[in-house]
Amino acid sequence: MKKAKYLPILSLAVVGSLYGTSPVLASPILMPDLASFTVLGASTVTNVPTSTIGGNVGVWSSGGANDITGFLSSPGVAVSDPQVTGGQVHAGTAAAQAAQSQLTTARTGLGSLGAGTILAADMVGLTLFPGIYTVPAGTTNLSGALTLDGQGNANAAWVFQMDSTLITSSNSVVNVINTGAGAGVFWNVASSATIGTNTSFMGNILALASITMDPTATDLCGRVLADTAAVTLQMNTLSGVCAGNLAGSGGLGGGLDVTASGVNILPFLSTNSTVPEPSTLILLMLGAVGFVNRGLINKRF
């Protein structure tokens, strides 16, 4: 009789354990130092004026020149520049160093989420609900318009695992609709990214190598963050904090980095994710506990 008495407690313990989050995902994907940078390079940042940047611009290279051209800068000192609002230019500062460290961690965290749904190399014409997606290498990954539809979830999130490069054709568009201030869009690029001329991009590009923004390309709600190489800007407009007035968005805020939730990204991804939903795991475990309960009770009586 005593064994049966403790089985409900065991059931509750199993359920409780399933609500725990992975250590990698228990913090925001973009930690505070990294989130403050709209542009971050690991070797150089090169700008062809005039660009308009909302948020910090920086570079950090251990033992490197920490070179920034096209902006006002001073080694080791944060400097104001008329092209930069809501931030400063950081050439080899402690803040840029901390952000670079957090960028490596962020890319590792995104990679740990898995492959999700495999898409065609060119995402043109797709409407994608929140989830994790893998995009193979291609001549272009976007040759027209892509729509990310949050389906009314203010905290909707999309993670794109780019197998190799991220390349968009000129005049391409990423639209984010039907979501709100807690939304997140992350492009985890295994190599380099090139955003084509006059493309209207959205979301945070976290690239292992370099990021090139072709002339007049924009990212009005997101960041360009290069882990090991350079960032190249050419008369671009980027903002790490969006204004919340994008058509159909329901009031986007932050920089599409799940700012409203501030914790685990998994609840804001759809079942497109390869990560099992906690509710599914709970049902499976409760079923297993039920079989144990039944076996012990039958044995007792």
C-alpha cells in the first residue's frame, strides 16, 4: 500500500521536470551587450556613406586592427557619429569585445535548436508560420518576396538555419506580419551573407564569416553581426530597434529578438520545430507512469 501512495508524487515530479528549459535556451538569444549592436564585425567594418544606423556600430578582433572606415572612430573609445543614432561607434572597445563573445554563444544556441523544416534554396513566394527552418545553399535564397506570418502571436519566432551562405537577389523583400512586440527573427548563417541591392530585409543576421549589405539595402528591424570576418555597408539603413509602425505587424518592437519574452524561445516556435513540445512529452511520460501504477496495483492485489 505504501508504494502506491508515493506514485502520484512521482508523477508530479516527472511532469515538473519536463517544464525545465535547456541551459542554452534559458536566456535571451541576444544577450544585452550583443543586442545593443546593430552592426558588429570581427575584423573590419567598412562603410560607404551615407548610411543610417540605429544602435551601436562596432568591431572586435583579438590582436587585430579593429578597423572601422566610413564612420568617425577612435581605437578603444566609443565615438559619436552623425550616421549613428541611439548608439556609438566602437573600434576595439570592451563593449565590442563582450558583444563578440556573446555572438559566438548566440550562434551556438541557435544551432542547438536543430534543423526543423527543410525548405527549397529559394524562399520566394513562401508564407512561413513561426518555426525552425533549414535553407540549403543556392545561387539565391530569395529572389522576390517572403512573408513571415505570426498568426496573431505577439511573441512569434522564426529561426533560419542557413546551410552555407545567405544570398538575396536585388529588390527582394522580407515581410513580417500579424505579430507584435515580442517577435523574433534569426538568420543563423554557416558562412557569409550578402543582402542584394535595394533589398528590404528583416531580422537578425548572425553569420560565421562576413556580411555584405549591397547599395541601399535595408534591415529596418534587425542586426548584422559577423562572428569571424568583416561587415561591409554601402549607403544602407539598419535599425536594431524597430519603430513598431510596420504595416500589419501589430506593433513590432525591439529588434526582432524575442524581447518581450526575454527567456526561452521554444514556446514561441510552432510545431515546425524539431524540438518536442513539452505537452507531448508530458502525455508520453504520464502514460508510462500510468502503466507502472497499474502494474504495481495489480501486483499488490
